[in-house]
Amino acid sequence: MVTPTVTDTRTRLIRVFTFLGGIYFFLYFVLPESAVTDLGMKAHHEQISNGFIVVGVMALGLGLYNIVRAHGARCVFQRPGWLNSLALLVGLCAMIGATSAQWIESMRNTAQIRAAQVLGEFATRIVEDATTPPQGRAVPPLGNRVDALMRYGNERLSIIEEHTNLSVAQGSHSAESVLVGEVRERLVATRIKLREIQQSEWTTLSDHNKGLLINLSQDVAKLSSAYSIVKRAHDSRSTTQKVYDFLYDGLFNQLGSAMFALLGVYIAAAAYRAFRVRTVESALMMSAAVIVMLGQISFGKEIYEGMPSLRQWLLEVPNSAAFRAIRLGAGVAGLMLAIRMWLSIESSSFSSERK
């Protein structure tokens, strides 16, 4: 059991750290930029902001833990509504698993596309180092670097060709077939450049050899662009992507649409109660709603030619003024709530006193 002394100490620590965090952002906002720079706040602001992002992520993990604990306990002890809790936990695990698998697959595909782009960067770097020797670091001989370029290039081209053949074997769509053909053309052009490089003498970087490397870099850039599109189109038909699409587009979005469709009944009932003309204010609201609805449809112009213009005026002038007042009131309320949280007035739940 936690003693009151320990609880009070914890309460004081929470209030102190809350106040220090609040005073930092308050001073950073109100002080001029010169003062913020002189105090050293500007130099460390990014690290401090990243720290608050980390705290927010930890809060997200804590919320996830609370969901699993609360609904898991309901399932274990089979309390009322435990089937709903079980469905929530199963859906949560399935969505986390599908999203993680898709993320891992996306990272792997990005690495493969990046590996193809490195080939062109390697060729460009050979030209740059041979033209302007780097200072402070040793560079391998030109022939060794070209041999490494050819080995890596042949390896990458074989992998790209394998992926392209796999995409053709699984059946490409019309748009993707064009891209596959472009990838094959770029593969042929790049292989020709590698063969020309292999047949050249690489004791020095002559104008001919420099042109070969530059052309190779350009061909690889075009090959990487076409290959990335083909690879992503091919991966969109993978099992991982299909499972993710089924869970997100097939279930999650459809359940959300069903929920909002059910809310439409309550919205219609609330509108019926709100539009019952009993006072002058309700009569004004009813009249404005009728004008807006009639101005939205073509039948409104049959009643009055200026109905769309009247509808637009209602939305831009009176409606905008009302929303500005609401936003102003919400801003003042948010400021007061922030001040109360900053001064720990809202932290009575951390106190050991019980009302």
C-alpha cells in the first residue's frame, strides 16, 4: 500500500516537472528571438521538442497497454461483453501484424531500389574522384574501382532482371507491361555500357572512358526510376499487401461507414427536434437551413433566381461570424485549461486526499 508521504512526494514532483515544462515553452513563445538565442534555448529547442515527442510515444504505448490489460482481463474472467473485447483484441493484433509486415516489406523493397541507384552514384563518384582527387583520403586505383563497379553492376542487373521476369510470369497489367518493357530496354542498354567499360583500358580516365561512365550513370538513373515503379506495382499484389487491404479497406473502412450510417438516424432525429419552430431563434435557424438546402439544388433556382447567391452569402457572412465567435471562445477556454494544467490545478487525482 502506498503511504500518503510517498504519494505527496510524487504529487510535488509531478507538479514541479509540469511547471518547468510549461514555463520553458511559455518563455520560448513570449521572449524575443534575440533573448531566446542568448539564453541558449534556441540551440537546444529541437532536442527538447524531440524529447516531448518521445514522451508522447510512450503515452501511446501506455494507452495500448491499458487497452490490452482491461479487455484481456474481461476476456479471461468472461465478464459481460467479453466477446466484444475479444473481437477488439483480435482485430488489434491482426492490424498490428499486417501493418508491421507491410512496413518490413516496404523497407526491403526500398533497399533494393536504393541498391540499384547506388550503381549510378558509384559511376559518378569514380568520375569525380578521377577528375578532382580527394584530399585527405586514399582512393583505390582506377582499374580496381571499375572492376568493382562491373561486378556490382552485373549483380544488380541480374536481380532486377529476375524481378522483372517474375512480374511478367505473374501477369502484368497493361500499364505495368509498358514499364516492364522499359525496364528491359534499360537493362540491355546498361549491360552494353558495362561490356564497353570492360573492354576499355582503365589506366587513366580518358575522355572516352569518362563519357562511358557518365552515360552509364544516366542509364542507371532511368533504370532505377522504371524499376521502382514496376517493383511497387508488383508488390501491390503480394500476399502481405492483400491482407492489409482486406483488413483496412475491406473491414475497417466499411465498419466506419456503417457506424456513420447509423449516426445519420440520430442526426436526423436531432435535426427534427432542433428545427421545431417554437421561438424566434429556432424560426431563424429553420429559415436559414431551408435557404441553404434550396440553394444547393437546382430546384431552388426555379423558386428564386438568386437563391444560390443568397445561400453563399449565408455561408460566408453570418455563418463565418458565428464560427469565429466559437473559435474565439474555444481558444480562451483552451488557454484557461492550459494554465490550470500548467499550475497543476487539474492534478487533484494525484493527491493523497480523498474528497
